[in-house]
Amino acid sequence: WIEMNWDLLDDVHAVVMLRKNDRTWGTTGGQDLGAQTNNQTLIGATGGTDVAGNVDVQLANFKIDKMFGKFDATIGRQFYGNPGDLIVHYGFKPSYGMTVTAIDAFRFDGSCPWADWTGIAARHNDLGTLGTNGVAIDFQGIESNVRDLPVKINPFIYRRVTHATGAIGTAAVKNDNLWVYGARFGAKAMGAWINADIAL
């Protein structure tokens, strides 16, 4: 992949990441192995086997530091969460297909005297093997990190809405709402970190 970062202003930053991956585990991708050549057409090949047809825009966002003097705002296509998170993670996945997912989002990061917090409102956008077949999925959430406690506490609330595609007047027209409430806990004891995730 190619990732480009630059400062538009002192407090405005941008990032764009382009990623090409059509040679997943067990496939030949865009290579024409039958002709015993490793050449791949740059653009215009049928079946999406050309280079242009296999380049995804994984990241495309800009960040404004201290908007209104209160919080940092990241707007555009971005990753969210950390690898291994049980509830939500958009980014590089540890799979054979080297799946990468991203969301088009408004993200706000702020703080108060006793906690740091993050709020996000997004449209789910799968770019890898976990495609959604055109079904729109919205994602919102807020999480915080309570500071100055002997035990690390990170409460969160997430909501995912899968928009129905059924005909009006039928049961299939209802959206599917999923709410997740929970917290992450962490503590240091006897020289080791102990972590626990609880969610409902």
C-alpha cells in the first residue's frame, strides 16, 4: 500500500492510503499464469483483473486539531478500534485474504478533567471479503477513558443500524438495530496487566 500524509495548515492534517491486493491466498489474482507471464494490465482489462480495478482507497480523511477549542475532529474514510477488540474494529484483519475494512465517519476526540472520550457517527464501508451486498449499515458510538483511578475503566455504547431493503408495508421493511453496552477494565497486579471486557 501507499500512504500519504501532509499538513494542510498548522492544525489541519490529511491522509490518503491506496491499497492493491488482488493476489489473496490461494488465487492467481490479475496475473495471466496461463500465458506464463507476470504482466498485469494497468487499466481496461475485462473482469476487473487490471491494476486500476484492484486499487482501493482505504483511507481518505482530514483531521482538525482543537475544533472550537474543544475537540479534535477526523472526517472521512478511516479505521476505528484496535486489532483484537471483541466489539468493533475497522482496519487490517488477520485473515488469509488480508481483509481490510473501513468506515466513512465523523469522529470527535475530546477530554474533560476526569476523562478522555471519543464519539463517532459513520457509514459502514467494507472493502474486503466481508461485503454487505449494497445494504446500508450505519454505526454510532461513544466511549470514554476514566482517568486517575487505580483501575483502568473504559465504558462504551455502540449502535449499529442495518437498513432494511424490503417492500414498504411488509415486515422486511423494518431496520435491524443492535445496541451494545459495556466496559473494558484493566489493572496492574504483581507486575502483570490484567484486562477484562464486559458487554451486553
